[in-house]
Amino acid sequence: MYAYQSVPYEAGRNVALENHERTGKTSPWVSFKSWRTKRRTTLGASCAVAALTFILNITATVYLYRHSAHDPGATEPINPRLFVGSCSKAQQLNRGVHIVINTLSTLLLSSSNMFMQLLLAPTRAEVDTMHQKQRWVDVGIPNLRNLRYNSAIYMARPMNHVKMHIVAPEFLTGAPVSVDNAAWMYGWRREQNLTGLERKHTNHRKLVSQAIDSDSLFNWNMACDTDNCSSVQQYAMDQQYQRRLNPFDCLTAYSSIYGNRSDVIFVSRYDYLWNSSTSIPHVSVNNDSSLIISNDASELSNPIENSLLFAKELKDVMVVGFWMDYDWLCGTTNSFDCRRPTAWLKNPSIVDDWNILGWKIDECLVREVPLEEKCSVLSNEDPMAKPLSTIGDAISSFLAIPDPTTMQLGLADKTALSNQKTPWPLGQTYTWSLNRSRWYRLVTKKRLVYTFILWLGIVLGGAGSMIQNFYLITARSGSASHILDYAFGDTDQYTFGQLGLDITPARASLIKGFLSIVFFANMWQVLLSLLYMSLNALLTCFCVEAEWQSYALTRKPLRVSSPAAGQRSTYFLSLPLRYAVPLTATFTALHWMLSQSIFLTVVAVYDPRGFTTELLFLGSSPRPLIIKQRHANPLPRVAVAIGTLLGIAIAGICLRTSIGNLPRGGSCSAIISAACHSGPCGDTDLRKPVQWGEIATDDARLAGHRTPSPWPYAHSAKLPDVHASLLVGTDHDRVGHCCFSALEVRRPREGRRYW
């Protein structure tokens, strides 16, 4: 639709991060700021945290076994002693070690989460590959969905290109062929009506009378490279097409994108549009070189014989879209649904009237390219290639090199692109209206439900433990107020539990009980870590959408991973520090409180000879779980309360309202790409601040940028009427265009249509 300047593209290269170089000297602070925001620096810092945690764990383990405190007695304890001495010092050491462990664990969790988000971020090459298949990926948010498209080791399945030709039987014996005449004739034919299944993408289609074709892609990608299509015709006459199939076998063979079959010639002897043989011409040339179409061949004084009826090549960029709905095999002129091969496999007779674009198929000539030994397992040579880590990276990349597969998506939102069973709604116009919505509507129900179930399970587990402790202590000590008589994280004879285990002094039983109690106590830590990652991802989705919508309010520089002059650096991925720091601090406190609430308690039994045995219990200290305090001690003892308040705070954030100017789905790569087609009227200097909105179109410039077809014998696709009227300037007040631009833009007008 627009004529873009040709820009070389390297697979895996992110032009958004390399498009402009800094000029001139930079201050040390700017250099440091740029260095610390680079992706490799962030990944290196995450690896350093993981390495530090690993080294400390290994060092502590080795030190413990080599310098464990000796505790003389008749038997040896299950685990070596780190310290033997004063109980008060042991309590302080235990508390300090738990603080260090939980702090390091939270840092490791945060670093791992950030590391995962960076590694899951797609590169531009991966995004382009998925867009060609009419699939989108997430940008700027942690989502395991991207693992399907971003992998270090992956499998490649082979698939053949398909050049399809529909011909009359005389084509196989050398009858005349003219691609130009066939293209002109098909341009008229495609607008005629035939009865077939409706074009709507629904489960059950009705039989309606409708236009034969809506694409008009005759000779797409030059299935015939010359006007007489000599190479294809000669191949057929030389019997280079190895197999000759009946309609049933042919339709079955081409109902999958995989297989050995490649180019195909569909031979048709009957035309349902004319209700006559395909060998009978229906067009002639007058003396003034004009063409006449007639249903009665006897009325044609100078009929044009042409044995080529249709031609098109299904290249990889379009092949998935065609096979998705079997549009090229059945179109809208058949009474059975090609999407359901099981139907004709059960009842082959329904294929008897199979036609393509109104031409009944009698047989197929098929070329084969063996692919059985072409499957492969590949490795990503550079898994550290610069990805689109933030939506600023994606916007910058798509502005530098627009993606043609999303050029006609217009104001489509994420909902319209989420149904993988239907093609993308290309070529449609959309009426713009302010679409404010609560933040919780901006994420999937699955993410919301998963987060809520995790939070509810942990809060109910803590509340249940607190209630159980009240009953247990009341029954054992006579009063629930006994919980105020011992220190934070401490336990006594009234708070021991065994999880119903019959633990005897036998060493096998002790080891079994030890592992069971450790698993139960740390299970809640794992759930708390999962809740942190889930809440982090949820808030990230909210913040990405808020950042996306903010580009419609004010002009501002792009926030990218490797900033050039005039661009902003990213000191965070997609979750601002005002959310990330409180969230991390809250979960650090919760992890520590949980470690002081439910833990393994070992009672060492001594006699006059020394240590004799160990008794294992599930220690439970309710004070970290409750609000009430004995003294004015600032130490937080409110794990359940903090968890409840955290849920209330997240619920409040979910109820915030988005701006609603841009299409919803700021993390969707296809939505971002569709908003970056600025065309000849847009300024895409990536160093300048940009804003999304309605661009002021220059009708003359737009009309002058109609791109001629690069194929000499290709009948180009006809644009929808609203698009054509925009290009020639006859419908400017009714149809506009919105995109990112460094020029002045205005807010879209309510009720106006845009593409």
C-alpha cells in the first residue's frame, strides 16, 4: 500500500537497537548509565547473583562438614552441628542465618525471573517468522508461551512450495496459452456469483450465493514466468509430473501442509459458472481490440482460445494462511467443508462435485519432492542475540523496518488476533472510539485465576495454621494467650506437631521424618515464590499496557534496551521500580516470616553420658502469623495480615482504568507492528520523540505512492474500496490512518473509520 525504502535485513538483527549511533563525546555518567542498562549487563548481574548464591551454599556446606561442632555422646546426630553452646546465641544465629538465606533466596528469585523474561524475549527474526504464519508473540512481559517460538534446540519440519495451475485438458497437448488474457478474464470472473458455503469463519456455514473470489491473486508470485507459461506446459507434456491422481486422492493429499507433493496441475473439463465445457471459449476480440464476453460461444466472431484457467504459487509467507481455512482448495464455491477431511474420508461421494473457483476438478498432475529424510534438529547459533525486551524496542524495530504482514490490521485489538483458527482480519477498517476498561480486563482470565488461586491458597493456609495453633495451644496450655509468652519464631512443648508421623528413635524412621517435615515446611516457601512470579507477571502486564497507552497522550522518546541519542534508557524491563521494589521487599519479609512460622524442630535428648538421640517435630510459631503483639515491638508479626493487605492492594490495582486510546494489547507483537506503518506521511527518525495518533494525510502524495506490481504478468490484489478511496483522496473525511510518528499527530476522532 505504501512504497517503503528498501532496507537490508539480517535475520536475528534488531535494528531497533542498532539503527543510530551516538555522536560526539559522552560523559562518564552517561556511559555508565548506558552500560548498566544493556541486556548483557543485566544478564551478567543475574548470573552473578546466582553464582554468589551457589558459591555461598557450597562454601557453607563444605565448612559445615569440615568444621562441625562436636557433640559427644552415645550416637551421632542425623546432621552435623554448626554451633553447640548458649541457647540464646543459638537462637540469634538461627535467626540471622534465616535472614541471610531468605534475602539471598529472594534476590535469586528476582534475578531468575528477570533472566527468564530476557531469555524469553523474541528477536525480530523470530517475530517476523511467526507473523508470516499469522501468529503473534508477547513482547515486554514474562510468558512461557514464547518458549514455543524461542528455543536453543528446536525441530524443523520440511514443507514444499506449491505452484498450482488450473487448466483445460488441451493444455496437456500444447494448446495456446496467454497469461495476460487469462488474468483479464479472471478479473471479471471473480466478481460473479456462485452458490457455496459462506465465507464467514464459523463452525457451521450456510449455503449462499456470493462472489467467487475475494483475493484476486491470479499468477501470484509468478506461477507462470512467461505469458505463454511455456515451462509449466512443457513439463506437463514431458510427463515430468510423476503422479496422476483422481479428485479424492488429490484433495486428501493437499489437505495437509506436510507431504511429498509439490506443484500441481488441476485438470478441469467443466465450468460451473458457464455450465459448459472448459474447452469452449467465452471471450473474443473486436476489431477495435476491445474484448467481449458471451455465454453463447456461437455469438463470438473472433474467439480467444486459452487453455490456462488459473495460476498461483503458494509461497511460505502465505502458505499457512491458505491451509488454515483450505481457501485455495475449496474457496466459497463448494457445498462441503474442506476444513473437515474426515467428512470425505467417511463419504468419498461428496468429492464428486469438488471444484476450485467454479472449475470442476477431474484429475491432478502432481510433482513430488521427497521429504521423508529432510526433518532436522537445529541449534540456535546465537541465543543471546539482541531481542525485543521492551515495547520500546519493538516500536523502534517496526518503525525502522515495517512488517508487511501486519500492514492492513489497522486498529485490530488482541482479541481479534487471538483466535488461531481464523486468519487475521486484514484489510478491514475500524471505527475508533475511546475504549476505557479496568486493568484486570487487559490480561487473560487464566493468568488472573492462577494468581488468585495461589494467593487464596497461601492466605487460607496461613489462616488455617493460625486457627489450628490457637486450638492446639488452648487445649495444651489452657489459654490461647500463651502464644505471647515466648519469643518470635520460638516454640515449646505446646506447639510441637508431627504431621501424623510415627517417628521412632530408629535412624531410618528419623531420616524419613526429617525429609517429610522439611518437604512440608518448604512447600509453602515454593508456593510463595510461585505467587511472587505470578504477581510480578501480572503487574508487568498492567504496566506494559499503561506504557503502551501513554504513547497516545504525549510525545516522548522511546525507552529501549540500548539507547541512541535522544532515546531513553531502561533501568527496568517492564515493571517500574515503584512496583518492583515494594513487591520484592514484601515477599522478602513474607519468606522470612514464613520461615519463622513453620519449620523443622529437632529436640536433642541427653543423658549423663551425653547426646543419645533426636526427636523431630514440625515446629509452629503462631506469632509471625498474627497481628497482636505483647509489647510495642516494631518487629513485624503480621504474615497473614500482610498477605491479605497484599491481595487488597493488587485488587485495587486491577480496578484502575486504562486510557483506551490505542488498541488494547500492547504486549502483542502484531498489534505493535500494525501501529508502526507510518507510510510516506510519517517521520520515523528513531532519535526523535514519537506519539501515536491520526496522521495528516496528503492525498496527492498518497495517490502517488501506489506501488506498481513487481511481477510483469501478475494480476495484483484489489484493495478494499475504503482503502482505494483513501489512496486517491475521495473519502478523506471518512477514512483515516493512525500510527506512530515523530511528526504532529492528533487524537483519533470519535466515530471516524481508520485502517
